[in-house]
Amino acid sequence: MVRRLIDISVPLQNDVPADPPGYQPSIQYIDHQQSLPGMLQFFAGLTAKDLPEGQGWAVEHVTLSTHNGTHLDAPWHFHPTMDRGARALTIDEVPLDWCMQPGVKLDFRHLPDGYLATAKDVEDELKRIGHTLKPLEIVVVNTSAGAKFGGPDYVNSGCGLGYEATMYLLERGVRLTGTDAWSWDVPFVFTAKRYAETKDASLIWEGHKAGRHIGYCHLEKLHNLELLPSTGFTVSCFPVKIARASAGWTRAVAILDG
């Protein structure tokens, strides 16, 4: 059997507008020469000429949020409670069997930026691809934002899934979802406009807040989803284990057999 791996993660990097202003990561790169003083201090009497070609090690210093890059959000990120009252799980408590399961891709690239996908949209797409959801399947949503990663309009691009669409998935046993957009919800710029018009606070982060009623995780800032079939692949997305955290970075990979 030939197994094909597709990287569905984005890299952490400087100067790429993959987050709102003030929320970007910062990476300081230290090369093999810049690191020499730090390396030599560990070994009394060692000089640069004693090392192969006088080279030390390369290292990076990184300042970032757990929500930079491709990451898995824990229920704790959404609300203090889940499952209608239980304490929400932090990222180090997320069941590992949620994080490697058969995948299902919903193609919503045709939906406009700021569109709030409904349960009917999800149901119609599942009918189109001829799939019935099974418990623990990982559902990823390919939006128009995926093609805009790295551009200035990325954060405000793509459709979002609100409370109704999210609950449609969770009520069928899905516990992990994902999107190639900046957020599982509609981009904030569109929600802010709707809130200004209606003063209805239930519109704000409604897809995330569905976790109050059924606990779940989701991946944000996925990539290359257009390369995936609708079904017939496995998603692996184990998060970095950070104690008591709301999210963890992940090298999300789609595994295709055959």
C-alpha cells in the first residue's frame, strides 16, 4: 500500500500577516557564528578553532501565542465549561483519540467572505459528496481563505461556521473540526458590523461558544485543503502538550492510503 502524506499546516514565520496586528509571532534566528559565545561557555578551555570549521549551533528564540500558526483549540479556549456545565478541557487533557481519525472535507470555497454557514449548508455538502457522518470523524472546511494565506486580506477572508452549523456536526459525534481560515467563526470584521446593526451579542464567536453545550476542539489556519479528496483520508493533529493551555501548536497532516 502506498501512503501519501499532505502537509495541511502553515509555518510559523516573521512578517506574514496571518494574524491581526499585535498578535503575530516573533522569531529571532541565531546562526552558527552568533551562537559561539553561548556554546563555548559550557566547555572550559574550548575555543572556536577547536570546533569543526569554527562553527557552533543554530538556534531560534520564539515569542508567540498558542494561537499562532496551525494550532488546535481546546474547549477551555471557548468557555470555562463544556457539555452544559462540566469544566472545559485544557489542551493537555484533550483525548488523543480525537486527534487522529478519518477526515471529511467540506468544500465551501464558493461561499463569500463573511458568510455564516448554516446547518443546511453542511447537510447539502454532505449530500453532494455522498457521506454520512460517523462519530469522531474530523471535519475540515475548505474556505476561500486558504488561497489567501500570506496576503493582507487573509484574516478577514473566508466563511465561518456559527452555532447552528457547529452543533449539527457535534450532535452527530464529531469532536474535532478544522478550517483553513483564521477563525472557525465568521471573520470579526463582519461580525462587528452585524453586532453594530443589531446589538445581538449572541452573534459574537457563536461557533466557538457551541462548545459550552457539547465540548469539542477545532484546528485553525490549516492549509492545502484543496489537495484533499472529500473523504478517504486520515487527519493526524496531535497538539503540543502545554499544561493548562487553551491551545497547542500542531503539525497537522492528512494521510491518504492507496
